[in-house]
Amino acid sequence: MKKILNIAFWIVLLFYAYLLIETVFFARDARRSVNLVPFDMITDKGFTLNVWGNILMFIPLGLYAANFLKKFNFWKALWVIIGASLGIEVLQYIFKRGVSDIDDLLLNTMGGLIGIFIYLILKKMFKSKERVHSAISVLSLLIGIPVFLLAATLFLYN
């Protein structure tokens, strides 16, 4: 059972990485723009799908980042999230893939923090690193399969 969960964990992780890359690079307009005014997008447009998407998209990264650290360190996990988000924004600017936005960095970090806190809750509940990893594998499957099916459906009908 552990082997199956581990294989499922890696499959869902790879699918998550694919969705993240597809969403932040290939599903964007070919334009280059920068917004360095914090909360400008949120103030202008409100809590749109874009805002919630930035948060939700980085929750798994927070979970995975915390899980992959040999010894959990909150600040290291947080820096992984910030670094990944900043890297995405810089690459979007370099390759002209949408708007490089400080709000995205803030919202992605917020989503990553939620993922880190979920990891901490799982760590408190399950105690051992191995059991936490198994719980994350199960969560990945429970969330990953419906997301995969939704993505496949959208792909087929577009």
C-alpha cells in the first residue's frame, strides 16, 4: 500500500507541476507588463477567479515544499514558496507571458503559507514524517483526481 501511495504521490506531483507550468506560462497572452503596486489588482478588480486561483494554485506547493525538507523548517519552506513565485514572475516578464504582478507574488505566498500550515496540522496529527507523507499522498489523490478529470474535460472541449 505504501508503494502505491508513493507512486500516486509522484504522479499527482508531476501533474501539479504540469498544470502550474501550463497555467503560468502557456495559457497567457504574449505581452510584457509589470505591476509593482501592492493590492492594485485586488483593489481594481476585487476577489476574482484570478485572485483565488493564485492562492489555490500554491497551496500544494506549500505542502510539497514542507514535505520535501529533510527536517522541517518553516522559514526554508517559506523561502521555497517565495523563490518559486518570484521565479515565475521574472520568467513571465522575460518570456512576455502576461503580467508580472506583485499581487501574484503576495497571493502565491499566501497560498503556499496555507499549504505549510496544512503540513503542520498533519505533522501534529500524525507525528511521524512517514505517516505525514502518506497523508499528503492520500490528500493528493483525493484532490488530484478530480482536478485531473476537470482538466481533461476542459482540454477535450477546447
